[in-house]
Amino acid sequence: MIASLAVLVVFDVASGATLHREGPVESYEAAPGSTIKLVIATAAAEAGRVDSSLPRALATSDNRYFKRLESALGEPAIQRVARRLGMPYGTDWTRLRVRAPALVELVRQLALAGPAPVREGMRECGEYGTCHVDAARVEVAGKTGTDLTPREGLQGWFVGWAPAERPRVGVVVGLRGGRGASAARTGTTALERFLLPGVRVQLADRIAVVPVEDYVAGVVEAEARDAPGEAQKALAVLARTFALRERGRHGTADVCPRTHCQAFRDRPGAAAQLAARETRLEVLTHADTLSPAHYFSTCGGHTAGSEAIWPELRPALPDVDDGEFCRASPHLRWQAVLEDRQLEQALGVRPTGITVETGPGGWVARVHVQHAGGERILGGEEFHLLVARKVGWSAFKSARFTVAAAGTRFLFRGTGMGHGVGLCQWGARGRAEAGASYRDILAAYFPGLSITHARP
């Protein structure tokens, strides 16, 4: 029989507020299996009947240990604790029936004020016991339960919370036809998805609170839908880092879906969801803090160092020789012929001459605009932004250009598109097509920075 999800509840531990739910949460019921051991362990701790073996016995779901403990405590003592925890109890566990709301309340009470040996056993369960998940990105405390009854058949439960030492988000998972270990994998994935506070996205008519991993998938869909998988994963790490680093960027909202934040689509496809899932919780860091996570379309062969574009950015991002990796970009080369009056609309002065100073990689560091009243000096990216806002982003694509005057006209020949700092999206595509992993790609554009897991 193939396991199927019966119920899933993800909730905020402190408030009890439901963050996500699936299935008939209020009505579904099944035998609690070994989750009843949490009640017995709590009763033993409160009665002073705990020895040093209890945490490991809880982690490994040692049936014989708990049957002996249950016999030693007696039904009345366990029943009192069970009623307080909102759980059914009887010495024949196969006759018990429990619903998801009761397990939610059990998790909350143990997470907030459970006895230390019980919490330790649940932590060890996630570390090496029956609810350990090899691919977990966060430390989880929990307990699995598996039971086989004539009425329901095979049933699997998982109850738990994360982070293990500082409970913030709890989960209850029930599976039909599945064991507790499978429920633990489902529950751990749910905890990872909802562990971080949602991203507040400023949409046209409202602020939408989107789970971080869903938001990351939406950015990948909007920014790199047709890119190779490893390039999508590199972007997923940057999208997540940007969203967490820039919280509050828009006041009551964190980000918007415009390009000065990150483009976003609320219905990502399978490839974008996979990129988010396979990099879940991963962020780019420097000295244990979130790093700048900038990216842009096309570098034309060399990225720009951030000191030339945004001198205040810390840590500074270096310029990188990108070779021929972005050669497939439609924005590799461009040119624009602009009249002096067009430039006057953008710059506020009518140029009689323009000269440039280039920095590393050929990106313009300063632009000297001569005019009838003297000279105006602008940063290269400042000049790019002013002009592109007037003549169009597809007409004047970057601050990597040369300029020549011909009467009242100025001929700009450029390469690349965007501000030039950080990851070149077309370069990332080229690197992925050449066999680079997403980690290789990020290391190339952000040398010296680390990929770590986001902290809740």
C-alpha cells in the first residue's frame, strides 16, 4: 500500500495559531501508536521515576522499556497526566483513538514546558532516533508513532517542533498506509518550509505574506524560468538571501515584484519549485551574517566591483572575469545614438561633450559631462540610471560603455545589461551548461562567501 497524507497541521508554538493545514484535521482519528510514550515519559518525569535511559528509550521508541515504565507507574498516575495533556490513555494502546488537535496540544505543552528528560529524548529522536531525517536542514525534536489495527490498517504519526532547542514552529503529520519514519520526513519538510517568517510582498492591491520557500520559487519562476537547473538553484540561494537581508525594505512590506527588488510570480512551475526545495533554507553569508545577494542580466565578460557602484555596500563584492560564459545573451552588445536634447531631458544639462573614466572590467566609474555652464560629474551607474529612465532600459542597457560625439549626437557602444554587481544571470546559465554546480556558480561570482542555512 502506498502511503498517503491524511492530515498535516503546522502551527506557531507560542500562540497556537495554525500556519498551514491539510486534510480533515478535526475529524480524522487513528490509534496514537508510540506517540503515547510521550504521555508515559511525562508522567514518569513528574513522579520522579526517570533514569538516565529514558531519553534514549524515547528516541529509539523502546517498547519494552516503556511497558515496564507503564507498569511501574500504574494507570491512575498516567491517566492524570494524559487528561491534562488532552490525550486519550488506556493500557491497550490499540484501542485508543486520537485526533490531530489533541496531538497539536500535546506538542505545544511539551515544547513550552515539558520535562527536561522528555524534551531531551525528543531532541535525540531527531538527532539519531526514529524521526531522524538525513537530509534535514534544521535540528528537529519529535516523536514518531506507527500502529497496525484492523480498523485503520497501517498508520504513521509524527509530532515535533523546530528548532529543537528553541521551539518556534510545531507540526503534526498523520499518514495512511505509512510508518512514523515516513511521517517524520513529511513533517521535517513542513517545518523547514514554515520555520522562517513569511515574506511580505507588496502587490498592486495588497500585501501578501508568502512562505519564504514559496517566495523563492516565485522569484526563480519570474527571473529564470527557462534557465538550466543549476543556474536556477544558484538564483534560489540569492533570492532567499535577498529576501531575508532586506526585510522591511518597503516599510510595512519587505519586497515588491519590481526589478529593483526581485521579480515574482505567485504560481511557480515544477522546475522553480524544485530549485527552491533542493536549496531549502540555504543563504549566502559572510562572517555569519547575510551577504549582499545582487544579480543582474548580463556582464558582457566582466562583472563590476561594488565599490565602484555602491561604495557603502558591505561586504564589498569584487569584480569577476566571466570570460565567455554570457556570450549567448541577447544583451551582450548594444549601441544607442542619442541627441543632446534627449540627454538634456535625462541629465538636466545639454551636453557639449562627454568623456568617461573606466574602472575594473571596463565598467564606467565616472562620467564627465561638459555643458555651456561648466562640467557635471556623475558616477557610471548613476549616469546609466538617469539616461535609461528617459530613453528606456532596453535602449541604454548598462554602465559598461564607450562614447563618441558626432555633432549634436552621441554614440554609445556598450556591453551587458544591468548594474553589473554580483551574479551575471546569463553567465550563470553558461556555467551551468558547461557542467558547473550551483555551488560552483556562486563561488565564482561571490568568492570568499559561504553557503549556510538561514537561522530562524
